[in-house]
Amino acid sequence: MSDHVTDASIDIVDQWAGSQDLPAWFVAALDVPREDNFVEVDGIKVHYFRWGKRGNPPLLVTHGFLAHSRCFAFIAPFLADEYDIVAYDLAGMGESEMIADCDGVKRAQAMIGVADALNLFAGPVKPKIVAHSFGSGVALTAMELAGERFGGLIICDLMIMRPEKLMAHFKGGGGPPGSGKSDKPNNIYPDYETARGRFVLAPPQDVQTPFLLEYMAYHSMRQVAGGWSWKFDPQVFHRNENDQAKWLEAPKRIADLSHPLAIVYGEKSKLFDADSAAYICELGGDHIPMIAVPEAEHHLMLDQPLAFVAALRAMLAMMPS
């Protein structure tokens, strides 16, 4: 099933963007045929999209915290001629069910399970992973658990800082992207306009392609009894691990990974910058290819979508088959 320009999501984008004149590349990307389906992994329903031809080199793609696979709905079509692409919703986000007592290891095992359930390991070419932000942390753990089964990982703007900078970030109330309470039900808003007014990015930033923000906002919510609410399950905020320790360890884990790895980040990102890249190199990761997307902040696909596509193409071409 594919999106078409008559979909309600496009109408909402038009309404909020204040123009019916959406870029041709965006409309064409959403018109590329794709599968829109669910797969069961260890008893949990996982929502995914799939583009491209079976038998092509496989890509497994996922998103950041509280986001969903439509982050790549206008990115993946540009790779669909060459790859078999699966973009899925992390547990408790988008349309995917939540995993009980979820932690980083369970999320990583689920990532491996999605690849297995959709036969991405069945062909002669190992699947590569492309993941943004929080999803990159999940993918890093998956590579540590089963890296020999994958062809490589492209990390996209994962929060990486030197220890002193990271601790200052936490003390200043920054924390990792996204925050909330696992025991508090999602708010219900009386109408879409009110709900849309509560949609913000984490970390906060303006975006250079506002119509993409509208597309993401619309698909982050659902109609419920009494109005509109968020799609994510509040249990995603439950923590079974020490967040600060996890983020402090991440740079060394990246530098030490013994499998193919590349990094794409926003040149103006607040979570991964040139000093982050230098720090990884100092820890022994100077062999890792890194590309900064000009004029992009953390949300690469909302700032510079076509430049982000070009960076992914370059990194994928550099990785061994």
C-alpha cells in the first residue's frame, strides 16, 4: 500500500503549511509503492513499511525516541531502486506494541527479531542498519549482540559528548531526547488543532522544511474517545537502566565496535558535533567514516532531507557488500 496525494495526511500538511504547492520530490516519494503491515516478534506486533525489490541488498531502518517509521517515509523511496528497505516502529512507538519491562537489550533483541521475521538474513547479502538518534543506540546494542549477522550500521546523530560536556548537559536539565512519566496516561485533546499545538521536537529546533514537521506531527497522533492523543505508549518512559552511565559509555562502545560502522550527523546538531566526532577518534574510532550534513540540526530528515539521502547513499556505497 502506498501514500497518495489525496490522503488525509497530505491534506493536513497542506493546511498547516499554508500552501497546496508541496515539492514534487515529496509527493513523488510518497507515491513510491510500499508495503504497510505488521509482523509478530516474540508475541509483540511490530508495525513496518517496506520498499524496494526482494532480493536486493537489505536495509533495516528505524527512528528516534517517541518518533515513528514515517521519519523515513520520504527518505527510503530514494533508496528503493537499489535496496530492499524495512523501516519499523520501535516498541511502544508509532503503531508497534510495547514490550513488557523493556530495556536496551530487549529493544536490540527485537531489532534482530524483526530482521529475522522479515527474512532479511535469508539472502547472500547481510542487512545493513540505518538508525536515527535513540534508534541508533538500539542498533549499536544489536550490533554488539549479533554484529556478524549484519553488514554494518549507519548511526545518525546519536547523542555523543565528552564526559564533562555530557554531565553539564544533564545538570542543565537537558537529558536524553524525550521525557515523561511511565505511570501517567497520555493526554487527550479535544481536537487535532489543540493536539498539534502540543507537538514539539526534542531537542527543540526550528525546521527548514515545515511541511515535513506537519507530516510527522499528524502521524504522531491518533483519534481516540474524546478527541486526539499521542500514539506512543507511556511505558516507553520506564527506565530499567542508568541513563547517564549508558550515555557516558556510548562513545567508547562506538569506537570499539568491530563491525562496519559509519556516522552521519547534523553540522549544527546540539547532540553530535565536530567535537563529538573528534572525541570518538581520540578513543580509537579514527577509522570510522563520518559525514556532517550542512545546515542540519539533530532532526536531519526534517532539515535537509535530500542532503541526508545523499549522505546515506555515500556511506552505504563505502561499506563492504
